[in-house]
Amino acid sequence: MAKFGLSAIDRTKIGVANELVEAGVPKTDIVLAFYAPYRRPYTEFAVG
């Protein structure tokens, strides 16, 4: 299973991660790489 890693700060109004979720990508497959690894468990998305 592939994971999407978003590495740039997403300053868009909706957010790329939210667009991926709306397109059917599970949150467990999306890593918010612009957050430090220790902060990722506190998001709704994958940790790594």
C-alpha cells in the first residue's frame, strides 16, 4: 500500500491532504511530512 507524503507547508485554503481524502485516499495513507515525526501522532493522518 502506497503512502502519500506531503512535505511542503500546505497554506492553501482547503489543503492538499483534504483533497486527497475527498478523492478517496484513506487518511492512514497520507503522511503530513511538514510536521516533525513527534507531532504526527496527534494528527488524523499516518505517522510514517
